Amino acid sequence: MRTCIATLTLLALAFAAAPAFADPVGDLNQALHAFSQIKSVHTDVTSPGGEASIDQIGAHKMRYSATIMGRQMQVVRINADSWVNVGGHWTHDNYGQNPMFTQIGAAQNAIMHQKNVGDGYIVTNAGTVTVNGVSGTKYHLVDKDNHERAADVIIGPNHLPLQLIFDTKSGEGATATYSQYNSVADFGPPQ
């Protein structure tokens, strides 16, 4: 009898100590931190105007290939250098002291400045969904300053985003689907 009462007491304490609901802002802050720690990621983006494939390595290296309104375009950005291919030939520019940031770099910058997702967005848990066979939690974000700006982010294993859906209010935004975490092959300037 004592064992049964002790077990029931431990179970009651365990359930009482567990939060009733997940903290959506805390979950997204944890995802932001996890994303800032990755080495590389591949992203496929679709929108009404076209589609793109993006490889990001670290904070300052990106390879981008897109079809926008039926036109092919390629971009390689490494630090402040940019190479653009439109119409079959590459051009090179240097942006001097203004290096670009990948999404990885933006996440690292947000962590460095101790940004909190809850400072700028109203965040709600929108349930569980599956992206490319992987289960994740969907969060709906609404900009606190402009309620017309909204997005959904789906967080999967290891607190990393599976998908980001921009501009969910109008339905005309872009969808970014993430894959190949920490396994994108390195690349250099185009030859």
C-alpha cells in the first residue's frame, strides 16, 4: 500500500511540475539559437514569381540559383564578393566593407544582440505538421507593429526549422524548405 501511495505521489508531482503547454516564444528562441550554430544548410524556395535553390555555408557564403518570371539567374556570394550569371556569363562585384549575411549569419547576429522572438512577434502554437516526411511543430507569428505581416515556421528535430512560410495573410508569399543541415558541399568562386 505504501509503495502504491508513494508511486501515485511521485506521478502527481511529476505531472504538476510539467508545464501544461509548450512555450512557443521559448521554442522559437531555442530554434534561432540552434540555427545559429549550424555550419551549412540547403533551402528550396517557392513563390508565385518563381523558385530558387540556396546553399549557405556559415555566415558569409551563399550560392543561389533561381528562375524568376521564367528567367534563369545564378549568384555566388563570398564575404563582400559577388558573382552574378544572367544570360550565360558571369560578372563580379565587390561590396567592400559590406559583406552579406546568410540566414545563418542573421541568426548569429540576433543571438549576439540577445534578440527575443517575442519582442517583435505574437507567437502561437499551430499544432503538429509533417514536412517531407518529418514531423514538426508549426508556429504562427504575427508582427507586433504590423498585424498584416505574418509567417508560419515549422520546427523539427534538433530545434531546426523544416519550413518557413512568409506572408501568410495574403497567401502570395514564399515558402522556404530547409534540408541538408551541416552537409552542404563547400564551393568557391565560379570558374
